[in-house]
Amino acid sequence: MRKLESHDVIPLLMLGAVLSACSLGSTLGLSGTSPSAPLSSPASSASPAANGSTTSVSAGTASTADDAAQQDHQASVPDDGTKDAAHAANIGKVVFAHAVIPPENAAATAFVKTTSLREPLHMRVYMAGSAYNLVGKAGKACSSTANTWWTTTVRINDATDEVEVSSIKADEDHFKQWTTFRLNGPLLGANMEYPRDDDNLNSEGVVGSVIAYRFAAGVIPRLHVGKNTLHFAVEARCGDTTAKVAAADLDVTLASGDDARFFAAHGPHLKTYPIKEFASLAASARAVYRDHFSDDLIAMKPLADWDYTQNDRGVVIMRKLTVAVIARKHGGDTCTITQIGIEQQAAGPGQFSHNLDFGGESLNQPIPFPCLLAKQAS
């Protein structure tokens, strides 16, 4: 696994959070200015709701020693300050490029304000101070430094609603120190594969796949042919207080057929585990699903090999299979990927019952999935 680079950040996307449950316990990341640090597993599946009212503040000027006098409710802490000329010229902004943007000495000439689906897309956030210090300017102290989050949203063209691209559980030290970070993977350009249980979920490839999936699934189906303007906003949350720390617009030009070519090249696809006997059990597995869920089943694929359970004498008494399910919300055009367990009781040495049982839902929350991509993914 690639080590975190200074000023990079590990994003916990909705999908990444979903993967945090059960066997898909995932860790996604941000990169910042601190020395390389291990990725840590997120605690929940989506950005947390505020406990009570939420105070919001826009990013202001760079944090200084004078801040302490302005906010006696929460004194400023030392942060990384302005890192380079690119940072100084883009305080409070999100910048984009076709390659990874380094934490320092970034070439501002490489930044782009327009792109297409045919090119990779990376982003970096430049803040006026650390998120902790900016939250302090909201007039309210952090209610819980153990509950710190980054959220990136995109509003498309003139739409009033926003697409949540990422929700990241922030490390407390990074929340107080970093003044710039990047998503640890491209928004566009990575192949999107729902990972198998035996994948290294901390790897750069899986992290990039999750980021790309969340952006592509939420944004691309809503683009029209021609120029589209994406309005990015990045918000920091500390307990029940939030701060808007950066924003930017990006124009995306879509030619006819670009979206279909993009999804054909990059997915999403289910990365399944080959189990020979699953074909003979598929009808029973589908019946188990229909007994417990009302959504219309589109596809069901194994994500790992059988997990065997033994009694205290070492005798196998049951085996369980984790499967990914693509389903359409009944009566609608919204699809999801979820993860369930299928159990089979032992019926003697090397023998198992013909009847399958429901082994529980393994995900905290189903993953939104454009129905137009369901056939391709399955």
C-alpha cells in the first residue's frame, strides 16, 4: 500500500463507509502535510448527522495568533499555514488537474477549469487555516474532536440539490494541522470495481476505485451534452459545528456518447469470486433474498469463498457465503448494491442442506447505483 503523502487526505466516501461494515471493512484516505501515516478504519457509513443545531461559517483569512483574541471560546492552534505560491493564490478554493497535485511546489500552470470525461481528474483543497481553526471562527468550539469530518458535495448546473461525493472521517491531528489536502484517488480515470473480500481494501487501487465510483455514479448520469458546470463545496464538521472551507466551479464538456464510452471503459463492475456450485444454488439464494427484501432483484454475485463454522469438537456445522446484490427499488428507477449473507446448514460430513437461510445484511447502508448501469455491472 502506498504511504500517505504529506498534505494528502483519505476520503471516506459513502461507498467506502458502506465497505466499513463486516467483511468489507474499508479505509479510505486523505493526504496532507504530516509524515506518512497508516489508514484507519472509518467508524460509520455516511457523514454523521449533527447532534442538534448546526452552525456554519465560510472560510476566511489565514489563521494567525490574533485569532485567539477573536474567539475566546476556542483558541487557535498552530497549523501548517500557507505552503507555497499555488496555495497562496488559491486560499479557500478547490483546484483541479489531470495529474496528482503535490502538497508543495505545485505547478499552478497545470490547474484546469474545464475538462471532459476523456481525461483523468484530480483535486486538491487549499484552506485559509486548519479545519479546526476555521470551525472555531463559527463562534462555537468543537463539541467533539473525536467526531471530525470532511464532506465534498457537487451541485450540477442549475440544480438546487447536491450530490455528496465524499464523506471523510478526519484524524484529529490532521483536522487541527492540515491546511491543504487531496482526495487519495482521481474523480475521473480510475476503473470502478466493487471489491472482493480478499482485496486489500487499503490499497491505492481500491481507494481510487471507490472515489471514482461515487463521483461517476452520482454526477455523470445527470450531465447533458455540451458544457456542464459543477459547483464543488468542501465542508468541515467538528461535532455539531461546520465550516465551509473551500469551493470552486469546474466546467465539464460532454460530447454525445462520451458517457457510454466512459462507463464501458471504467465500469462499474462487480469483481466477483468464482464458486462452482453457486450456479446450482442461485435460484435458492434468490428466493432467500425475495423473502426478506421487497426490491426487484437484478443480479447476485459471490464476493468471497465459503466461510465455515465449526463446533467445539471441530465439526463443521454451517457455512456462509457473502454475496453482492444489485436491486431496483420496487416501483422506481433507483438501484442499489447491497451485501447479504447466505447460510447453509451441514447435513453430514461434506454434505449440506438443500435449503438456504438468510444470514443477515452485511452493509450499514446500500450503495446508490444508476439503474442504467445495472446490466453492465451484473
